[in-house]
Amino acid sequence: MHAYYADHFVLPLPSGHRFPMAKYARLRERLAAELPEVLLHEALPATDGELALVHTPGYIDAIAHGTLAPALQREIGFPWSPAMAERARRSVGATLQAVRHVMAQGGGIAANLAGGTHHAQADKGGGFCVFNDFAVAARLMQAEHTRRHGGPSPLRVAIVDLDVHQGNGTAHIFANDPSVFTLSLHGAKNFPFRKEPSDLDVELPDGTGDDDYLHALDLALDELDRRFEPGLVLYLAGADPHEGDRLGRLKLGFDGLEARDRRVMDWAWRRHLPLVFAMGGGYGHDLETTVQVQVNTYRIAIEHERRWQRVVATTPTSMRWHNAGP
């Protein structure tokens, strides 16, 4: 299974900053040591042209040169630095490489060790999100699909956002766009306090535990099924619904989060859909708790990639999904 990282671009954050920058390198260390089936690749930076599929030229230029208005820089939550600008591009680039991989092979699963920057809108960032990697990936894959296959109908993309915080930036970017379905399952009283309407929002009360969360997720996936037929799934597998998260306010355990990941990946597998996931938020009181949630997501993803590889190894390309089985 291919996964892409950019953790060597470390932001020079001030002492006491609450963003857990160290989790990215720690996740890569754990994956390299424990899950050799995860093939790790350094992410390439997204280009100006790729970013401009979603973001305004003025915003892209301001991030590149550190000229963003101070109020908008504070809204992002990071001080500007060349490393911040480069990391933001590579965080998007990691998702783009993952999506290109699964689309090129016609299925399977790939990942970004970071990403899931769902608070960024076209002309501004927010909540530790600079550029919106899922939005850029969706637009790029639609453009490449149209270029390869022609015709007026773009690739249809489902964004399943299971970070504890609502994906307001993603919802805003794709408002009234029938080619992208945005699903967000999040804490009702959590950030952002001014939410944007997704195609399907499921708001959960503080303290929601495993059983109620999974029931809500089942209903949401059923509703997505009724309303939309995607050709690609982008899954934001946030670690912050965990009961040990400083910012989450929900009460999911490790088992509940593993069941969550398995439900989403099974859902995509049964529909023969390529899937890319990103890690999104995770702010555990203990950094290792957040990283463990993320390692568990990779363990489940490997199971699904093994299924796909069995199909690839035993079935001609034209018949792969016909014989994929459950």
C-alpha cells in the first residue's frame, strides 16, 4: 500500500503551541517499523496550477511570499515561514500522488500521512489548514478524467469526513456542486462554530460513544448511497473523535474507531471504488494515543489493499471488479 509524507518540513512553532507537529514523523516511524507493507514516499509539492483548481491566485501568492493579511494568517493558526508554505504544498501533493496512484491502477487504497485540511476555503485558510487537499484532489481527478475520457459528465467524488470538526471549507468549496458529495460526521458544539452546510451533515452531542457513533455512521452511509453514486472516495480518518483527545469532546475508544474505519473501507470495497484517506486532526493528551489511532487505520487499510492485490494478481484488467467478490 502506497502512502506519502512530508513530515521533514517542520514548522518553527512558538513554545507552547497546541498543534502536535511531532505526530507526523512519529507516525512515519511507527509505520516503517511495524507495517512494512506500507510503501512510504516523500511527497512532491503541488504546483500553482494544481492549487489554482480550487484556490484563488492571490491567496496562493500570499502564502508563497508571506504577504497574507495578519488577521488571515492568525485564522490559519500558524505563523508564516518558508517551511509553512512548502509543507502546505507538499501536504496537498501527498494526496494528489495517492489519488493518482489508485486511479491509475483502477482501484485499491492509498494514503497521505497528513492532509485532510478541510477548513481551508478558496481564498483563505483556517483551523491549521492552509490549502484544501481533498478539494484540489477532487478537482484534479475530475479534470484528468475528462481529459482522458471526454464527455460532459465529470468524475463524481464522495468526500467522507469523519474528523471530529466539521469540514466547513470543503462544504463551502463544493456548495451546489452535484459532482461532489460532502458528508461530515462531527461534534455539534465543536469548532468551527460557524459551520457551512455539507450535502449531508450529522451533528453529534458531546460524549457520543462507540455504539451511537457507529449507528449514525451506518445511517449516513446509507443516505449517501441513496443520493449519490461516486467513482472515487476521499476519506478523512481523523483521530480526534477518540476519548483521549484534547479537542474532540466525543468518547470513542480504539475499538470504535477501528470499526469506523472498517465500515468506510468496506463500503468503498463493496462498491468497487478506489479510496484515498488522510489523517486529519488528532490532539491527544498523549501523542502516542493519537499515533496509535492512526496506525490502527493503516492496519485496516492494508487488509483492503491485500484484497485488491489478490484481484489484480488473478483477474484480467477488464474483468477485475466482476470477479472481485465480497
